[in-house]
Amino acid sequence: MKQENQFIETGKSIKNAELSQMFGKPCFKINGKAFCCFFQECMVFKLAGEEHKEALSLKGSILFDPSGKGRAMKEWVQVPYIHYKKWEHFAKTAAKYVEG
């Protein structure tokens, strides 16, 4: 449960972010666009460029595959709780990314 609490705290730290749902999972959106969600005790972020590479390079991080059928969502990186101290950084970056 501490993982989900950290997800909520991280999402609420983003200005104008709204708690919502994506694929039946809790997420945060800005202007109706999801930028992060909570899945399997991890936080998942929509990222591009260097931030995407950095997130994916963290131990245990993988591309987000909510179906579990080998159809990963290429822009979304699932980052485990062991890296929770980086969650806020990635959440802010993801929020800026979806805002355009």
C-alpha cells in the first residue's frame, strides 16, 4: 500500500493534475491526457527522448505492457518502487510532455 500512497502523493505534487482512471488503473491526467499511472506496485510514465532512456535504464524498469501479451506501449515506462525518489521527476517530465 505504501507504493500506491507514494503514487498518489507524487501525482498530487503536479500542478493541475487530476486523479482519474486508465485501463481500469489509477492515473493522473492533465487536460484529459494521462501522463502517469499505477500498475503492479510501479509508477508508469509517458516519456520521450533522454528522459525515456533514463527511466528505462533503471534496474527493473520495463516498457509498459498492460495486457501482458507482448504489446508494450512504446512511450510508457514502468518504473519500480525501488526508484520512488525519481518518480516525482519523471511525473513532472511526463506532465510537460502531454501538455505539449
